[in-house]
Amino acid sequence: MDKVETGTAHGHEHAHGHAHHEELGFWRKYVFSVDHKVIGIQYAVTGLLFLLFGFCLMMLMRFQLAYPGSPIPLIGGLFGPDKAPGGIMLPEFYNQLGAMHGTIMVFLGVVPLAVGGFGNFVMPLQIGAPDMAFPKLNMMSYWVYFCGGVVMLVSFFLPGGAANSGWTSYPPLSVIATIGQTAWLTGMVFLITSSLLGSVNFIVTIVQLRAKGLSYMRLPFFVWAQFVTSFLLLLAFPPLEAAGVLQLMDRLAGTSFFMPSGLVVSGRPLTVAGGGNPLLWQHLFWFLAHPEVYVLILPAMGIVSEVIANNTRKPLWGYRALVYSIIFLGFMSFIVWAHHMFMTGMGTNISAFFQVTTMIISIPSVVILTALLLSLWGASIRFTTPMLFALAFLPMFGIGGLTGLPLGLAPSDIHLHDTYYVIGHFHYVVAPGTIFALFAGVYYWFPKATGRKMNDTLGKIHFWGSFICINLVFMPMFIQGLGGMNRRMYDGGMQYAHNAGLLKWNVVIGFAAWGLGLFQLPFIVNFFSSIKWGAVVDRNPWEATTLEWSAPSPPGHGNFLTEPVVYRGPYEYSVPGAASDFTPQFEPKGA
Amino acid sequence: MEIPYTVEPRPDSGLANGKLGIWLFLASEVMLFGALFSTYILLRVGAAEWPHGELSIKLGAINTVILICSSVTMVMSWASLKLNNFSKGRLYLLITIVLAAVFLVNKYFEYADHFARGEGPWHNTFLAIYFTLTGLHGLHIIGGIVVMAYLLGPGAGLWKRNPEQYTNRIEYTGLYWHFVDLVWIFLFPVLYLL
Amino acid sequence: MHSDQEAIKKSIRSYMVVGALLLVFTGVTVAANSFHLAVPAAITLALIIASIKGTMVASVFMHLSHEKKWIYGSLLLTVVFFIVLLFLPLLTVAGGIGKPTGAPVVAHESGAAH
């Protein structure tokens, strides 16, 4: 089906124009590689491991919430007397788990997998590039991320444990917190630096290294998603880096950027200059953290779009609408952040401004979701494993998005702010939303990276088990939140009378979380065993139209042997009069 | 395996990879310093009183002049290389480094003066933001010196192998350096005068 | 290329001119400070002068006046968000501008608290 000649097996260098080729040693080939595919896999595997670790932290929390004050079974003794004496979780430890679960999932798990992993591996292939624009910078980005991850993990072993002031690290609490918070801030500086370097690389690669004939409006939507995401990372992260430095100075140099005057801690006035503003942190933090949530969802939308187009055998509905919406969404994401701060005492006018921008930003989201839904109309749907996850993404993201609306309006937010409703809302978008899309991406591009397909039966067990359990985990949280149950309470809210009728849901959620964990086992087994024993496939097992499927599975160094040329748009499926139900971008006209 | 457009510009964008890359990096730096300026605004607006006369306007003005001159010498270095005059280019680069070093020496004297009186960043919010803004700016100066020293020393061999790529690297360094100068152009009045 | 060389020589003249202008404007900035204007006027004047200087550095030294669309576009976007970052947080505390917090001012000698 494909007419582009490409390199042969992995490790062989036949790129055109290259006079000599040297075999790289083990370290330069697999550890400090500058090849975007190796780096992408490094990001992906590290990201998946961090997701698993973050999941385990959550399991510990959910046990405590279901059975507050009970000793943690089997492993309770491992945590030591300063975290869980007699196996019973201390509130301090619960807070560490909470702060680190959020931090690890967002910054060490989802973004590295979605952007570092999928972006790095797939994007250059999809645009017909031999690699990223700055391969050495790419390699550095991964290792800086890795260092940040190590710092975050090591922080658990510091005196006082890991950071425990929420992933949001609000001062003054975070400024007077234990040393783990300093480690958190240090780790964040590493992670932010890694992201910034990566985003420059992505943008330059997409602008400069597109193949001949690949105009912007012929780009796969996945590439558009990565493009906009990179701008979000580039422009939104630096304020948090600045804020991190400011908080480090408050903690280490005694400054009062965030420390108000007259603060009293444990009955004694703090000996700081004062005059600082805790809201300053909130502004700088959320200025990043709101675009960050779009960093979490945009690559997922990109992945889902690719999988849907491929498994409906139709072009995506409304390509232009999708592109303009995602650009508009990216822009709007910078001017909604204070909807995380409605309860901080801002005036009604500025509150109205942020409510309006928040309502407006839901429009492009709905356009994208609708376009994807309409893409299913009249389609020949193939229910492959990636497609199951991609299809589930749609209603799950729908629920997540809709439940965001009462949070984005200040009057309803008064009741729902800082309750489990918020937790339910954002987990719906990230967990059965983004993470499902990432699973779809793993199943979809695994053949390209390894030359083998993952097992379908295990994939379907993984899907159905996860889908049922994940809804049982997060749906009850809306009930709890509407009932007024606060978040971040180590005893599950036991102390408050109004929570009495809601506590039983913690047990349900606990069991569902266990189920969810168990159903990841087929995936883990499938992932590793398919690398060795999966069904061997050729270069285009999904019969897809985008450029990456013209390279061999896996692609060699340099990706393409002859210069790839693009002749048409990315989703020419079921073209009337064509010989087959898909016409790849790279197939010459009249062939 | 060659990455295209590392030296010669891509026709439709008109850019070489490094040029776009450095400008994007500078865009992120605008946001970084922007956050600190935002901090300054919020803290000053919330302060009952804001100190005046704590900083030496003379030293600040001298440093402004030094940095402006270094920007001129930096762009002259690039221009000399474009005119194929390697030795002149190197001389201008060296002068830029020297001027940058003098800037840092002046900053050292300013900081030492404050610390001698026990007035560090912990003393009040004005000094906190002053030390942070000028400290971060100073770190950027150091970074610039490191890159320039590399291009003057071990990195200079690239001129023989690929003069256009070397000239481009000087240009990108220059863009970074002018940005550092630009930040100071705003820092000086905001911190020293207002 | 000859025309290239000519263009560079012309640019060198403009670099020197701009350099001199920057020094002049620096002098103006310092001199303006001695007028002791009211704070809002002083801020406005200082920012105007700094903006003029900054524009000169950007357009001449950084060649921004003949740069390409992608650069302009990225910078324009950045400037918009820069302004948002600078002014929107201010608006959330706008009700309290100029009002002292009333909290006790604690005098101290020592440095870092932890």
C-alpha cells in the first residue's frame, strides 16, 4: 500500500546523504540516545511507572478513607512510626500521600506520557521528519525530567516526609511545612525546565520539519494538539517557575513574598518581615495550573481523533472546526485561571470576568467533542481495543466537562468548592478521560514501536474492567460533594455530622479502586509479554492514512529512507472510487 | 542523519531552526520576568509604604550604561562576522564579556553594601523583590558570559568548519544578550527610581 | 555578497546611532527622576521612556523590524499574556489598592526564620 521506501530494521543506519555510519555503544544507543523514538519510549515507560506509583499512593489513601484509623493490612508496618505507627496512617502521612498523588500523576505521569512519550515518538513520524529539530536538547529534557522525578521520590524519605500541603502548595502553610516541601519545589524546577526545553523543540520541529506537501491544514489533528499544547507549556510554566523560586526564598531566605504580616503559628508570632500576599502564590500557581489541565486533555483529544478516524473508516467530521477550536481553546486557557480562586474575596466585577471567560472556554471543548461524536455518524466502526478506549473517552469527557460548569460559576461554586464534587469533576476528565485516551494510544501505536500487536482479549478485559470500576470510583464523589463532604480530610470526613450518610460511599469507592487496580494487571502483562510474543505485524496493521504508518515497525534511525512527500489530507478514508477504503497521505496521486 | 534547516532557512517560514528556537525561549523568559514584575506590582500595591532611596541610583545608572554598551559590542561582533572579519568579531565578543563582568562586579558591591548592614532579602518585601529580580537577572548575565566564553574559546573552531553556523550562533547569543539588556532597561527605573 | 555587505555596513551605522540614543534616554530617565512627580505620573513617564528604549533594542539590535511572521506572532501572543499576568491579579485585589492592611509592623534584626 505504501510507496515510500524506508529504512530496515532497528539499529541499521541507511539514511540518505550520510557518508559514514558508526555503531553507537550501549549507553549512547539506549540510555543517552538522541533518537526521538528512544526518548519517546523512555518518557512513556517512566510515565507509566509513575502512574502506577501514584495509583498505589491513592490505594493507601482510599483504605484510610474507607476504614479510618484501621491498620493498613500486610504492608502497614513498612512505613515506620513517623508515618504509620502500628500500621495506622497518621494525618501527616495522609497529607503527604494526597499532595504527592496529585503531583506525581499530573507532572510525572500524565504529561510525560502524553507529551513526552506520545508527542516525541509519534509527532516527528507523522510530519515526515527524520527526528526532532534539536535532538540533544530532547535527550536533556528527558534526563532533567528523570532527575526531577528522583527528587520527588526521595522526598518521602526526608525527615517529616514528602510535601504535604496539597499539590497546590498554598502558602503560608507550605512555607512553614517540613523539608519535603523544599524538595517538592526543587523537583518542580527540574520538571518545569524539562517541559520548557521540550516545548521549544516541539514547536520548532512542527514549524520547520514538516515534509513536502504537508501544509498546516493537512496535519493530523494529533500534531495540532501537540502544537497548541507546546505553546501552553512554553508560556504558562515560567510563572510557576518564578513562583517556585519565590516560595523557596520564603522558606530558605526568610523573605515574605507570600507571608502576610502578623501571622501567628502555634501561638507564637512568626519573625518574618511580613507584607507578603498569599494570593500572589495562588495567582502565579493557577496561571500555570489552569493551562496545565489543557495540557492534560489536548494530547488526549489528539489521540482519540486519530483512533476514531482510523476505526470509523471515514474522515473526521469538521477538521477545520477542530483546528480553530483547539487554537481558541489554547488561547482562552490563559484567561480563566481565577475560577480556581472564586472564594478568595475578589470583587464581583473581576469574578464576573472570569466566570464569563470560563463559560466561553467550554464552547470550543463542546465543538471538539461534538465533532468527534459526529464522526461516528454513518461510520463502519471497528471495535478494536484502542477504539473501545477512544469511544469511552467521549461520554467520560462529557461528564467531566459538564460537571465543571457549576464549578465555573461562582454562586454554585460557593457550595461545591473544595468538596468531593471537585475531585469527581477533575478525575473524570483526567482518569476515564485522558488516561483512557492514553491507553488507546498505547494499544494503537504499540505495533509501530515494536512491530507486534498487543493481545486483543487481554485488551478487552482491561477495557471493560477499567471502565466499570473507574465509574464506580468517581461517580459517588459527586454525591458526596453535593452533600457537602470536604476534600483533603484524612479521616474521610467522619468528624462532621453532615457527612454521616455519605461515609458508606468511601467503602464502595475503596472496593472499586481495588477492582480498578486489579484490572490494570492484564494491561501490564499484555504490554510486556507482547514485546516478545505479540503477533508480528507489517508497517500498517491498522490500515491507517497518516505518515507514521509508512515507516517500518519499528522505524530505523532517520525514520524515512527517501524524503516523504504528502499528497492529500490526513483522513482520506473511504474515498469514492478508490481501490481500498483508505488512501494514505503519502500515496502518490494516480498510483 | 542531517536535520534540515539547521543553518539555511526553510523557505516558507524564512527561518533557521535555531532562530525560531531562541525566540521561543525568549518568549518564555518574558513570562518568567513577567511573573516577577507581577509580584512587584502586587506587593507594592499591597504595601502601606514603599521604601525609596535604598539603592544607589549612580551605580544603577552606570550599570545601565555598561549593559547598553555591551549590547552594542555584541551586535557589532555579529556584524563583523557577517563581514568576514573573524578577529574583529572575537574582539567585540571579548569586550562584551568584559563589560558583563564589570556589571557583575558593580552588582557585587551593591549587594555587599546591603548585606553589611544586615539588610538581606528578608528585611522587607522591597528588598526581597529587588534581590530576586536582580539576582535572577544576574544569573542570566552569568549564563550569557558562559556561552560567550565558550564561543570565544572552545567553540570558536566552528568558524573554520562552518562559518555561517558559527555566525548564527553568535546571532542567537546576541538575541539572548539583548533580551537581558532589555530586562535591565525596565528593571532600572522600576527598582531604582520609582 | 556585495549587497549583503552593504546592508550590514548600513546596519552598523544604525547600531551606533541607537546605542547613542539609548545612552541619551538613560540620562533622560535619571533626570526625570529629579522632578519628583506624583507616583502615577512618574510610573507612566518611566515606563514610556523604558518602552521607547526597549523598542529600539528589539527592533534594531534584535532585528525584529524585519523578522518573520512566526516570530512576530509568537511574541505578540506572549505580550498579550504578559499584560494579562501583570494586570489581572491586580484587579482581584483592586478593592484594596492604597489601603494599608492595618496589620502590626513587626521590627526585627535577624534573618531567615528557619
